[in-house]
Amino acid sequence: MRTKLRAVTAFLLGAALLAGCSSTESGKASPEGAGGAPQEQVSIAKFTAVPAADAKDAPVNVPVNVTVSDGTIDEVAVDNPEGKPVAGKLADDKKSWSTTEPLGYGKAYTYSGKATGTDGKSAELKGGFSTVAPAAQVRGTLFPTDDQTMGVAIPIMVKFDAPVTDRAAVQKALTVTNSANVQGSWAWLSEQEVHYRPEAYWPAGTKVHVEAKLYGVAYGGGAYGASDVTSDFTIGRNQVVKIDTPTHQLVVQRDGQTVASYPASFGKDADPELTTPNGTFIVMQKDDQWSFDNPQYGYTNVLKKWAVRFSNHGEFIHENNDNAANIGNNNTSHGCANLTEADAKAYYDTAMIGDPVEVVGSITTLPAKYDWYDWQIPWAEWQTMSAA
């Protein structure tokens, strides 16, 4: 009996010794965990991902950023719901990786990655997150648009197709740079429109670059920016129209020098409703023919040539040969500057959108509410209209 017991004991001991280690693919033994399973080799490398795993309402205009400590990144991927990878770039030191394209609204993304720790062991990254889903996407438009040449009084205009609640957030997304290093200020003219201008007219020849990085910006009330928009335009020559209504002359100055003086008939001097009002206006529009309508004063569809609009209140510089007897002698129009056809054509050919038109001498000063009224607002007041 004792001999058999020794044999059984020896057999069991041998079996136990055989179960005490297992072989990896490299042939090295790995320690055994509870219950006899091999323990996982844990790397000291640690991944950090922003947005974190299971994050909700992640911003779409902030890059996904993956970093690793105590190791280097071997690979990282962020996939959209269709399984397509989002473009990204690994840093030269292989310590971080970031997306290089914006994310989509209201989408679920997954990320994965591998890193090698300084201990030579491998670490894995797995997770996913979802992006914010706007209640509304609001479009912004920018003027001037690309490749235009504008007059020295042109403001930069950003208009939105819905009201903006968080104007400060929007304004932070707007930048203006220019070749003359001129400083300016944004001013909100309404809850859907913000303009930018310098304190004085733009220097002639200035190159202007505007960026409205609105995509992903929270406007308030669940609304977000629909897309980014940019513009590159040029300021042309410095041309200013000067109107002193009692003189019956429309003077054109270029670089401070008078280059033309045209006899004119302005609005009726004694009638505050019909006079050409005081103020600094901006050439807004040019048409070789325009239909004038004012049923209150008994005329409709009166066609006049070479019409240059400088206020949405209704003021133009245009041809009116029907009023030739008063041109240069009396102010008899309903607020416009009447020129002879030849003079109107000569001026029209030099006019540019954005040119300033400065009017003095009238009994009426137009309130600052008719587009484009930017230069009717004193600079100190203009600055107070910024949301920054």
C-alpha cells in the first residue's frame, strides 16, 4: 500500500509542475493568474483621447486629439459612421495625433490605436463618442466676396439668415487682416448683421483677407454655424464724391485732388423730406438705367440713365436731362443729384462700389438707419457696438 501511494503522489506532483508555466509564441514563460489563466502583459504606456470615450455632444470644430505617455504611438484611426477614416496627422515625436478635418454634426465616431510603451509592451486604444446635433444650422454670408476691387469706404459685412443670440462667440470666429496693417472694429447693426470698418477710410491699394470660421460655432438657442466662409479683396484708388448742396456742384476728388466738378441739381433746399441729406454715404450700386418710382409725388417708372445709388433712403447720382435748366443753378430734385447725361456718364464710368459720398449744406441730416450707414456713426460710438 505504501508503495502505491508514493507512486500516485509522484504522479500528481509531476502533473502540478507541468501546469505551473505556459509557453508564449516567443517561447518565453508568462506568469499564471488566478484560476490558472496567463496574466496579461500590461504596458506602462497610457492613451488619453479628447473627446473621451462615450462623450456626448462633442464639438465639431475642435480636433480629436490622442496623446500617449510613457511610449510612442504606432497608429491611430478615427472612423465616421460609414466606416471611413477621418483625416489626421501624427506628430513628429509620435506622442500625439490629431484630426485635420472637421467632424460632422450629429454623428457617432469610433477611435482605435496602438502604442508601444518604453517598457516595450503594447497598449491599445478603443472607444467612441458622438457630436453635437444642432436644433438649427444658420448660414452666414460675407461681402465683399473674392477678387473684387472696392472703394475706400467699403465695410466688411457678415449677414446671417437667422438671429444670433451669442454675438460674442460669433465675433471671436471673425478675423480681418490687411496689407496696410490698418486696425478696425466690428459693430452689430442688427441681430442678424455685423460690419467691420477702420476708423478712417481704407488706404488705397490695401489687400484685405477675411475669415469667418463659423462652422461649429454655437449661436445660442441650439443654433450653430453652417459653414466657414472667407474672402480676399482689394481696395482700389481713393475717390471721394463731395457734395455741398448750396454750390450746385458735384465734386470728385482722387487722392485728395479735385479731378472733376459737375454742375448739379440736388434735393429741394427748403423741404426736409426732399432735400439731399447730410451725411457720409457709400456707393452701393450702379445701373446704366434705373426706373424711379414715387407715387406719393406723382411719378412711376421714370427711366433715367447712369444711376449710382449711395443710400437706401433713395438717393442716387443720375442723368436728368429733363431738369437741364436747373442743373448748376437750382436745387429742384426729390433728393437725388441730377447731372446732364454727358456728365452723369463721365462720373458713372469712374464710380466704384464702396466709394464715399460726403454731403454737407443741407437742412436735414439723415438718421443712421438706411443701408449702408456705417460712416454716419462716429468712431467712438461704433466701437461700443462690438460684442467683444
